[in-house]
Amino acid sequence: MCVAGGAPSTSRYSLGPHAFGAPPLEPALYIVSTPIGNLGDITVRALETLAGAAVIACEDTRVTSTLTQRFGLKTPLLAYHEHNADRQRPKILKKLESGEPVALVSDAGTPLVSDPGYRLVRDVLEAGHRVVPIPGASAPMAALVGSGLPSDTVLFAGFLPQKGGPKASRLKELAPVVSTLVFFESPHRVGATLKFMAQTLGHDRAAVVARELTKRFETFERGTLVELADRFSAAAVKGEVVILVGPPVAKAAVDGRDADLLLREALADMPVSSAAKAVAKATGLDRGDLYRRALELKAEGG
């Protein structure tokens, strides 16, 4: 995350060969969204804010300097990340107390989404200062609108735990949630995570792996979780990754007569235990109850 500042009335930014003056900013912490890959996705309002701020607080000054150089921004950069936040936060609060506008950015996208910036926002609000969002690019939203999955109800789950046990536990908590689930994942863990998801969330759930969003090699890989797990099992994945998982597959309502019919059809080709398992998966009915009913039907002659 990075904080930016400067002289509001004289600060400038450039778009191609053209330079523009930034309007003065009122004292506040400005949460500025920046491009997630394609620098052309920057907004004019974001440029005006970064140019007019007294300082830009950012995760990595090397990353943010690429953006400031591209658009002719002269605002000083202040490194602000999880390792130095306790030391840098008082400096930011002091600037706000003196009436200077401060801009906060992340390395890419919208700050506070899976980064520690919310602690700064909390402290700024508690100190009585304004917080102003400057919307723009967001990897979860870009992935969602390009996925083809339901977008009416969405749960952003961020990064999963890296270790198997905690990862499986977290996925079990999310399994019954009737929403499209959105995750960030490291490229070298994509295959293993998709396998965990298939085992825990359901093999037949629709899913999408979005990679390198807004960049030249942007891709959307679509399929069921088990299909994607197989596709990425040995794949060498590069770039930033968002994994999206569609809502659980709805089970049709089934009454006793329908269950008996399904069990009889299954028993024609399967042993009792397999028939009960298959019908349970198809209907959502209790497997134990179906097993006992299958035994009764078998005893009756199917």
C-alpha cells in the first residue's frame, strides 16, 4: 500500500503528451484504486487525487513508481505495508492532523481487498478524519463479470489457508453457502487448491479460473471443479489468479414414490450400497435412509 501527497493547486499529471492540473483536495485519506494490469484502466479522478495528495502511501514504492512515472506524477511516495504499518501509521495521521490530503494505494486494484489497509482506515476514522473512496479496478469484480457465473449473490473469501487441514476446514464452512464464491490464489497452488475444492465443495460445481486479468494473456478457464482440478493438476501456472466457484447444485424435490422409482432403476445395475449412494447424490436425501429402503425393495424383489 502507498501514500501520496503534494501541493494541491499546482500538482499535475500527464496523459500522453498532454499535462493537466489537479484540483485542490480537502484533507482526508483517499483510498485510490489503481489498475490491476493494464495501466490504461486508471481513472481521471484517480490521477487527480494522486497528483493533488501530499503523499502517496503504497505497499511497494518500486511498483507504484511505475504508475507515477507513466502519468507524470511528482507526488512523494511513502512505503506502507504490514511489516512497517505500526511505524508509518503515526506519520500518516500526523499529516492528516496538519490538514494534508493523503492517498492510499495497493500494488494493484482496490486497497483493503485482502490487504491490511483497513487498520489504517479504522485509525483514521477513530481520529476524526474523513475517508474518501476513489473507485476503480478490482480483480474480484473483473473476474466475476467475465466468469459467466451467477452474480446476484457473491461471497469474496480472499486467500484460503495454505496448509491442508485449515484449508479443508475453511472450504467445509463455505460449502453450503448459496453464492458464487470468489478466491485469490497463488499460481503455484492452483492445482492443489482446485483438488481440495472438488473434494470438499462438490465435483460437479461450476467453476472458473481467471488469470492475468486485463493483461495481454488474460484467460478464463471454465468447467466443473473436478474438470479444472484435472486440467491444472500438472499445469505450470503464471500470473495473478482468481478462482470462482458457482453456487451448490440445487437438488430437485423428491417424494417417497420418486425415491423408490430411482432406487429400483439404480438397483437394476448396482448393489444396494452403490444404489443408495447414487440416489443420495442425485436427490440430496439421506444415504442411510435410502440404503434401508433399498434393502426393503431388494427383499420385495426390486
